[in-house]
Amino acid sequence: MTMPTLTRKAEKGEVLFVFDNSEALTDGILFLYNKKPLIKSSLYKTTTDYRLILTADYRWPTLRQLSEFAKFKTKNYIQIALTREHSKPLALGNAVKIYGKAFFKGI
């Protein structure tokens, strides 16, 4: 008798990353862009910072690495909703690809 293989279901959801300035944002997005992710992403601007919302598997190691560029990271749906409602949208749907293409200079 064979035992069934147990697979862990992806824990997919939205994660908000907050960046202090455009330099940190650019470094973070270029880091993601180099990984060639196929994830949904939206970029917003507030009066004090830049905010990137990613839809991805929470267990994706790249999310932890991206935290090095951001000042703050959360999965809190209220903060994500407030960002969408009160911030200026800069790129919606595929912000990493749009922003990355504009700033990427191949190595």
C-alpha cells in the first residue's frame, strides 16, 4: 500500500512593502525584476513614502530578501486597503515589470 503524498498548499496573499525613498524603491524593484517574478504588483506614492503591494506566496524566500530594501512590511489587509484608497497610484497590475523595464540596465 502506498501512502498519499502530502503537499502544502501555497499561502498566497497580498503583502505591502513601504520604501523610504525612490532609491530604496528602485533597488528593491530591480532586485525583484532580476528574479523574473510572475506576480501581481501595484505601486503607490504617499506624501512620505512609496508603497508596493505584491500578490505572492507568503513562503516565497524573495519576499524576505526584499525586506532588506523596505522600511516596513505587512500582510495587514487594513493597511493595504488604506494604501489603495488614500495613495496616488503610479503603476497598477504589473508595477515590477513596468518600473523594472524603465530602470534596468543589464549587467
